[in-house]
Amino acid sequence: EPNTPIVITTWNFKNSTIKAWEVLKTGGTALDAVEQGASVCEAQQCAGTVGFGGSPDEDGETTLDALIMDGKTMNVGAVGALRRVKSAISVARHVLEHSYHSFLVGELATQFAEQMGFPVESLTTPKSKQMWKKWRNEDNCQPNFWMYVKPDPRQNCGPYTKITSRHQHWARPQKVDEHNHD
Amino acid sequence: TIGMVAVDRQGDIAAGTSTNGARFKMPGRIGDSPIPGAGAYADNTVGGAAATGDGDVMLRFLPSFLAVEEMRRGAAPTAAAETAVARIAAHYPAFMGAVVALAKDGTYGAACHGIHQFPFVVFDQKAEECRTEHVLC
């Protein structure tokens, strides 16, 4: 006897799972369940790892990535580095359903979202701005993801220029954990 | 990141992810989450999978695709997830990440690396409530 319907999610994000289950329980599709479930995380910011106001980049901007895949048709919709739109997985669903493409990125993905009726607004919050300010002004931009550049990115902020000498091994600092992940 | 896989009453499967990525990334960077086969993958004939962790490393190994393909070859979901994680760990022993896998019959499993244990949430008709499960890494 198959154990279906069913939904499984990464990490301990219960509210998203509950929403996805509600969709499945009432006869909704798996696609709807994934979209609506993940949308809860985007709205509730799920430990700062999903949605607006989390994980600012080097410029202090939050951008969003999302993917949705239909296992029945093998159709895919995805957005990467989506700027100024909160509902990333719904924009991905629109890529799936309103284009023959699979993946839109950056500012041009934002233009697509705007055409599809999504509000365009800043994803920065006071908390994410403060986090970025601390990293920039108090922590000397540490950690960061640069290597083989000068000034030494392990101690300094940019802008950087490349160095050609690679005789010294630069170990990658561990920056990914349960509070900071893809 | 949240990664999610669902099977509905018709037996159709979907998978997806949503994330704001790594903290203080270089502008323009994306990780594994939006890459089909890396962040998530689904195939009605087999099942689906989703991944989370260090996206710069994980996207190089398409772990969600690999987990689904392992299930296609007959592996149980837990074994499929373990294979996908082990493939990455063989090259990057210090990486942190996890994979959840869900077969079309509703069996599921997870595997992880680089943290003590990994939590994931399941909701099905057996329990009628969502439950958090853990897998040791």
C-alpha cells in the first residue's frame, strides 16, 4: 500500500510542511503543495535562510534563488539571484507555466516577475542591513569568498585585484553550517 | 534553504527549493538550490530528492539527480541519499550538506555530512501530523 500523499522537507521548517500537507490533503497537486509550502518559508523567513531580509551579499543586498520541478512532465522553472521580489518560488512556477524556458536570472528575472504581476520591493530589512554593516565595518569583511587577490581578502575588504602567484595554498574557511546554507 | 518533495493523490511528484543563499556571497553568486538535479529533482516514475548545504560544492555533483537515479536502480531512499552525500564527501571531506529522498511509493530517507545530525520534517497520512525526524551524519 503506497504511503501517499506525503511531503518531506529539509531542516525543521514545520509550518511549510504543514501548509504543503494541507494542499495535498484537500486534493491539491504536488506542484501546488511545493509552491505553497515553500512560500510559507519565504514569508516567515525560516531561520533567516529563506526569503527576504537574510543572507545579504557583499553589497548588503538580499537576492533569492528558487526551483520547482514537475516530475510528471519533467518541466522546470527556476530563478537565480532574483532581485527585489519576495515570492521567489512563485516566480519560478511562473517561469515553468508561462515560458518555454527553464531558468531566468538577476535583474531580467525581476523584469519577468514584474510583467507577471509580482510586486517589486526592497528585500533589505533593518536586521539584514545591520548584519551587513557589522561585517563590513567591524569584521573587516570576514569571512568572504575571494582567493588569490590583493589586498589579502583574509584580512581586508575590497576592491580586489587578482594576483598571479599561486604557490601558496589558500585553505577555504568553513563558512557553511545549519544557520548559513543553501 | 528549504527543499521539499511531495507526492499527491494522483501519484504525481514535485520537488522544489527556495533560498537566500550564502551570507556575504559575491554579488551574482548562486548555489545549488535553483539548479535542476542539484537543489532538487523529480521524476514520476521513480521519486524525488532535495539537497541543502554548501551550494558552491554541492552543485558540482548533482546530488538530487544522483539520489533519484540510485532509486531508479533499486536503492532504497536512505541508501540513495547516502550515495549522493558520499560522492561529495569523497572529494570534499569537510563539506556540510544533506539530501532527502522520497520514492513514489512514499518511502523516504535522508543522509548528511559535516554536522552532528540533520533534521527533516515529514507529513503523511499515517501520522496525520507533521513530525521532525533526525539522521545522524
